[in-house]
Amino acid sequence: MKLHIHDTLSGQKVEFKPNNPERVTLYVCGPTVYNYAHIGNARPVVVFDVLFRLLRHLYGEDHVVYARNITDVDDKINKKAMDEGVDISVITNRYADIYNADMAALNALPPTYQPRATDHMPDMVAMIEDLIERKAAYVTDDGEVLFRVADYDGGSGRYGKLAKRSLDDMIAGARVEVAENKDAAADFVLWKPSKPGEPVWPGPQDLPGRPGWHIECSAMSEAVLQLPIDIHGGGQDLIFPHHTNEIAQSCAAHGHSDPAAYARYWMHNGFLDFSGEKMSKSLGNVVLVHDLIKDYPGEVIRWALLSGHYRSPLNWTPELLEQSRNNLDKLYGLLRRAVDVPVVEVKGRGQYTYVNHQSLLEDLNTPGQISNIFFVANSLEKALGEKNLAVASDLKSNILEMGLVLGILQQDPEAWFKQGAGDDLTAQVEALIAARAVARAEKNWPEADRIRKELDALNIEVMDSAGGASWKVKATN
């Protein structure tokens, strides 16, 4: 099986060939931890979690190394810490823990490494020192260290290769801070003095201060993964300036001219769309993951994020979430009906079908993989009706294997429908369903209706079938 991905650097769909199949590396830019993560922040987490799972499936769990960083040095972090009168670590630890818990609720596997900027200050300082020594960076009179963009580009266009834009176009189209201490407008900050009350670290050239944003990821990714990284990922908003500047400073620090010397492939996910508008505080449409998971199972949110191709915009609506919940209900309902069907290990082609990851192998086509699951599910439904246990076993096993790589359908079906109902509620509901069954058998329809209304008051939906009644907790949103 060969994986093909759309490489932002080349602008083409290419076959993925790791530098070392025994150690496949993936780096994704993580959160700046000063507040709750919104649903747009969750899209790259879920998208690249699927990629992480797929790479582990292809190369083996022990042969894939995934790093997703934590940015814990930032102006917004400093402001929040000052407002609360606490050290920045209080803020960053609080929101890093919340972020990790929220992403785990979306079934995202923990990355192999989660480096924090504050733990890699010596790596950043050493990289900046190398850049100064190579004359790729310079120290200003006010204690900043800036990167020489024009010298790196050298008129070759390599600075804008990832963004597919020339240096002049990027300067004209960006909000570039033109300061007297800059040699050129495009030069960006590697190190700067801390403001009064802000944390301070020993810096390059004995300059106290703190790092710029871009140097953090360059230093952390190299420290934990080594270069070249196989795949570097993130949202489309990071292509310029963040990822563009990462490439420039990392390559310049090692004297490389080829951007692929830093990361061999680049993948970027598209934005979420909110009925034609971007999510913003001013519009009042900011959707926090921490709030969403109170109303929806994390797996529903994950399904919704995977329902569109990762490179395309995704329209985020309440209807999308309800459709995602309904789709999962259908599949878990099928798995509940197939609860007594044994699961077998499926390697390659099975006797009746085979695990089909082809959609994911074609640039992580998650909607295609979802369609594949429903195709196999329809066949499983037929096999159950025909009581063909051998076929049903193979089909069920394939559904679970495909779901594993997508990060879905791994719960016990009964647990899915009970949605955390406690033992007391479960016992009460099952007693009522048993009493209702007796009433129906005795054709005591008023009593059966009364019990059903009592179940409805408990927010329980009863599903009658030829095999008996089953139940689930109704959606509360």
C-alpha cells in the first residue's frame, strides 16, 4: 500500500516516501495555551491524528514519531498572567491540561512528544547564535535579533516557495511592521527584549529577553525529531508567515538552500466556515471544544470534522453535528445487532472482503473512507439477515479496522447509546423496559403507554424491534 499526499511545497499530490521507514517523523504546530481551544483549533488535531494512525498502520506503531508542540511563551500568555497576578506557568499549565483533555475527548491519540517552548530555550538560543555567526541574522541597537530575509531569498524565490508568492508580493500583502531598527521590512524577530514584568531568559550574545514565535517551532522540531522531518503539518493560516519563516531560519542555520532539508513534505488543512462567515469574537460565533463536548459526544464532533476533505473548507453547523450523530447511531446500532458476531484479525484481503484504506491512502480522503464503512455496513446488515456468521464476522472485523484508523466506532455499542448513564439510571430504565414488555405481552396498552411516557420523562428513547426493545439516552442539545 502506497500513501499519496498533497504536498504544499511542491503543490502536487506525490507519493510519500519517508527518509527512514524505521523512524517516520511528523510535526504539527500545536496551541498557544492562554485560553480554551475553539473548534477551528481542533481540526488539525483530528486530521493529523488520522494521519498518525494511518502511518502507524503502514509502518508499525513503534516506527512513527509524532510531535505536537505547546507554545507557552507569548504576549497573550503574559497579559493573562499579569491580569491574574500569577506566574505564566500557572496559566500555561492550566490551559495545556484543558487542551489535552478536550482533544482526548475527540479520540485524539497523545503525540509521541509534546515539547514546550520554555523547555527548549537553550536550543533556540543556540540556533540564533548559529544564524548570527552565518550572518543570516543581526543584532539591533535595541537588543533584538532579526533574520535577514532578502539574503536568504537571494532573488531565487525560495523564501516564498511554500506560499507560492514572491518576496515582494508577501511584503505588500502582509501587515509587516516597518521599524527603524530593521535593515529591511521583511526581516522578522528571532529574539527580543522582555517588557517590564514579563519573564526573561538569557539570550544570544548575552541579550536577556525572550524568543520570537517562529524560532520556537524550528528549535523544538529539530530537537525532538531531527532533520529532515518527514511531514510538517498545520492549518492553512500558518503557511505564511509561520511555516515560511520556519523553513528560512532552519535552512539558513545549517547552510541549506533546499527547503526540503528542513521538512520533506508539507500538509495543511482548510478552515472551518460558519455559514459564510469566519469565526470571530466580534461576530459572537466562537465555538469552544470545551463547551461542545458538554452537549455532544466527542466522537460526534470528530466525525463532523472528518466529514469533509481536510484541504477543503468545512461548513460548521448544528445540522452537521446532528447528521454526524445520526450516522454514528446507525453504525453503532448495527454493531449492537452484531454483538454476538466474533471479531477476527484481518490482514490484507479477507475471505469475503478486505480492509479498504485506499481512500485514506489517496491524500487522507476521510469522506471516502466513511463511504467505504457504510458500504461494508450494508453488506453486514445483509449477512446478519441471512444468518451467515462467517461473512458477518469478516465484515464486522473490517468495519472496526477501518474505524480504528479513523478513530471512530471503538466504543462498546451499549455504552455508546447509554452515553454515560449511571448504574442507578440503567437499572431503573431496564426495569421499566421489562415491565413494559410484560404489559405489551398482556396487551395492556394503557400501562405500556404509561411506562413509555415515564421513560420519555427520563430522557430515554426506546427502539422496538423483532429482537426486543433497546434504548438510548436522547440528545440534550
